[in-house]
Amino acid sequence: FRAELDAANNIVLVMITEDDGSEHDYQFDFDPRSGRYEFSERDLLERDFGEEWVEEMEKAVKALIQKALASKRA
């Protein structure tokens, strides 16, 4: 997966490329004050890729959100 930050719009984009070459995009809108976001597709991704994989992806999403929050405070 790849994760990118669109800090100006408070969005984290996650692009997943499967082994067969198919691609899936997910968008996480986050609150610019608290960093909270919703991840309604977690169960689906856990089924397809496993819990450990989803946890790694969530860590990347949270890191990007924290980066955005830190830059807004500066």
C-alpha cells in the first residue's frame, strides 16, 4: 500500500495494489483539531489482507495525520 497526505483538505489517501494488479483507493477524512478519523472498511481489509497488515496500514495513516496536525500547530 501507499499512503499520502492531503493536509490542506484534511485527508489521508491510501492506495492498495493487490497481487493481481487491481487497485483500491481509500480516503480518510480527519478532524484537523483532534486527528480523529473513521475507518469503516477495517473488517473488509482484515478479511482480505489480515489483521497485522491492517494494523501496519493504520499506523501509517495515524503517522500522516500526526504530521498534518504538527504542521498546523507550527
